[in-house]
Amino acid sequence: MKTLIFALALAISSIPAWAQHMHPQAAPDAPSPAMPHAHSPYAGMQARSIKALSEQQLNDLRAGKGMALALPAELNGYPGPAHVLELAAPLDLSDEQKRKTQALFEQMQSETKTLGLALIAAERELDRLFRERKASAASLEQATANAAQAQGRLRAAHLRYHVSMLDVLNHEQVNMYMHLRGYN
């Protein structure tokens, strides 16, 4: 039970920024006379293969993209390997720093692609329960816990690689990174 509570708390606290874009401003509760048949902001999403994930999100998860999962690290001075590689010249990375950053990036990609596929599978299972009308209190708790754990593992991986970059860059390079990314 403690694991389930932890997983649900993790899921709630780690809702990525991309999920916020899935919920535009809600339509008024009652249609106005000028808008007798107001549509839900979710209209059209019923055709998705996995209702909770857009095609872009599915593609990003399969590609190992960050999807704003590492914002606490990124915005608090823990550079990400992908962006460090993009900024290699202005950061004046040494050949050794480039090699280490590239290795971290490749490890991150490999790990996060696998974890992204696990999250997709967990969301697909949750979607299946509802699509097949098999959702129950017990199955719902297990399926959401599985999805939360998958997302937590994915997020932890992205964050861990940001932490690893502090072993590669010096303090001045971290400060320059923050400046180049527009954070200070």
C-alpha cells in the first residue's frame, strides 16, 4: 500500500509540462445562447490510439526526448547533455568534455527510449481497461500505479543525466550555459 501511495504521489507531483497543453481552458459549464452546442476541449482526442498521449508525445517518448521532465534540474543549474552538445562551441568544451558529454547523451538516449516505451505500454494498458469496459477500482489502482512508476523511472533517468553533467563541466561553463539558455 505504501508503494501505491508513493507511486500515486509521484505521479501527481511529476506531471510534466507537456500534459498541461492537453487541457486548454475548459468551455463554460452551460452553453451560451450564441453557442448552443459547445464542444469539449477534448473533442477529437477520442481518435487517439492511446487517449492520454498525443502523437507528438508518443514520438517524443519513443525518441527519448526530455519533454520537460528535467525542468527542476535544467532551471536550477544542472545542464542537460543534449543542450550542452548544442552549445559546445560557446561553452568552449574541450575534446575530453565533448567525448564525455556525447557518451552521457548516448547512454541517456538508450535508457530513456526503453523507459519511454515502458510508459507507453503502461498508458496503453490503462486505456485498454477503459476501452474494453474492464476498469474497476482494483484494476484502475494497479494500472495507474504502473503508469506512475513508469513515468517516475523515466523522469529520474532524465534528471540523473543532468546531475552527471556537473562532473563534466566546470563552474564557469555551467554559468555560461545558464546565460546562453536565457536563465540568468
